[in-house]
Amino acid sequence: MAAPSFSPAAGTYTTAKNVTIHCTTSGAKILYTTDGSDPTASSTPYTGAISVPLNTTMTIKAMAIKTDWTDSPTTSAGYNVTPN
């Protein structure tokens, strides 16, 4: 199972961001958290871009699951959105 990846990449930005999560394994379901905790089978399913507004620091963690497959490793990305 491929590990999820994030776009844009983790980092510090001066404008709000919409973060997308991708998994290259066909049919995989992505689960994520935004509070820095590791995702579990009961975490929020990814259905669309995650908003990171101005004046926010957020760590997104994600994992991919698929029936009869081993869960992917957890990946994470930290975002710090602070205007100039």
C-alpha cells in the first residue's frame, strides 16, 4: 500500500492553503487527522481539500487503507500560515 502524499508540500506560507491528499494505490481509502494524532480506522475519511486558513498552524496526518491489504504507513505534513 502506497503512503499518502500531500500537496502543497509541508511548509510556511503567507496565504491560506487548500491541502489535497493523494494515494497511488487504486481503490484505497484515505483517513486523516488535523490535530497531530495518528489516524485510525475511525478517523475522518478524506473526501476533498482540507482548508488551512491564515494564522493557523496545523499538522495533517494520513494513512491509506484497503480491504485485504496492509495499511499504509502514516505520513504527515505541517503547515504554518502566517501573513507577512
